Amino acid sequence: MQIGSTLQGLRKRQGRTLRDLAGITRIPHASLEQLEADAFSALPPPLYVEGFIRAYCEALGEDPSGPLLAYQRHVIAEERTKAPVSAPPTLFDKAHEWTADRLSLAHGVLLAVASLAFIVALIGALGTEPVEEMAATEEAPLNSGDVISSAAPGE
């Protein structure tokens, strides 16, 4: 069903002009022309167009249900043919988006920390001598009553 041609036919049967309808409905003349031409993309959003169709029919004393139903079917068909709009990425999606560069950086940092921990543990293990070896290298073991002086031996 061509909505615009149906409306135009209703108007012409009553001998009315678009200028007459524009004055009665207060819909701009250009919008009425676009409505009769089925140029819905040039008109305001569908809610307004439905109001235009209702006012147009009521100004002519006609039932708007047929043209309104046809327009609503047109709008639904248009919505189905549009490409689906994907949702923008959320903060959660972005936080879990690991690229190869980020993974390489993470592996590098992990390797550096593990190497540093290994070196610190190795140095710590080499710096401690067993107690028996230390006792063998000293001249005489200290007794509980011995005094330690800071003077060099032989002074």
C-alpha cells in the first residue's frame, strides 16, 4: 500500500489542496508534500509522522487507522532491513582485550622479576658459610668471659 498516494487520493476526492490541509492541520506544506511522496526519510521521526497522518485524515473526516497501520508496517520493514548496530565496547571488554604487544610486555616483566629473585637467592646462599668452616678459620674460639678488643693483634 502506497501511503502517500492513498492520502493524496483522499484529499483530491474532497477537492482540497495541500495549502488547505496545511492551514487546517498546521503541518508545514513541505512536510505534507513529502508525506504524499512517501519521502519518509525527509520527515521527522516516526512518532511525528504518525501524528501527521492522523491529523491529515482527521482534517478530511476520514478514518486514519488504515494509513497508520500501513505506515507502521513500513517502519517495521525499514527497521528490519537496517544493518544491526553493534554495541560499543564496554569497560569490561577493553580490560580483557590483550594484544600480542601487551602479552610480550607481561612475559618480559615476569621473566625479569623471576631472574632478579633467582639472583638475590643465589647471592644470599653464597654469602653464608657453614658454622664449622668459620670455626676452623678462626685462631681461637671465644669463651663466654672473653673480651673482644678492636685493637690489631700484637699491639
